[in-house]
Amino acid sequence: MHGGLDFDAGEGYPIQVIADGVVTKVQPLDDNWGDGVYVEITHNVNGQSILSRYCHLLAGSITVSEGQSVSVAQFLAQVGATGATTGAHLHFEIHVNGSSTNPYTWLKENAN
């Protein structure tokens, strides 16, 4: 299962945080497999516990650190091609109350 949504934005394109939250994981090193360089953020949106995951980020572009509070639309990093990928793109995941969900559907229902 793919478990996310891929955005073909081109290397270096800026990525913004989807909602206010706290950074819970920063993987700054590219291990050349899996999700490569990534960031995870926890949010409370409409009473739901949300985890957003931003993967395949450009190495060296992450501007946040673990434990940091972030705001909606804050610059997070840039699109890259780290990890197991054939080209630059953002792999984006949403987990609601611990379960993976379709990011497209969730964004349509919850984005302002």
C-alpha cells in the first residue's frame, strides 16, 4: 500500500505546514531507501489527533526541529528526491487517530 499522496512539484519547491502543530520527528539524513529525508508533525484539527508526514525532502532544507511549535503555512522544507524515489516529489501522508487515511479526502474535508 502506498499510503500517501504524491505531489510532483519539482525539486526545490517550498513546502508549507498544513495546520498548527508540533514537530515530532525530523529525519535529516538520506538513507537512500524508504522516505529519505522527512518530517512528522502532530496537530489537533477539529478535535482529531492528526499526524502529517512530509517525505523525500531536499537534504539540508528542513527549517524546523523536533519539539518546535509550527503554524499553518509556515515554511517547512523543499521538495527533493531523497530515499527510494525515481524523481523529485513530495510524498505526503495523513494519519487520523493513528490510522492512515487518504490525504486528498482529508484535505478536501478539513482545509479552510
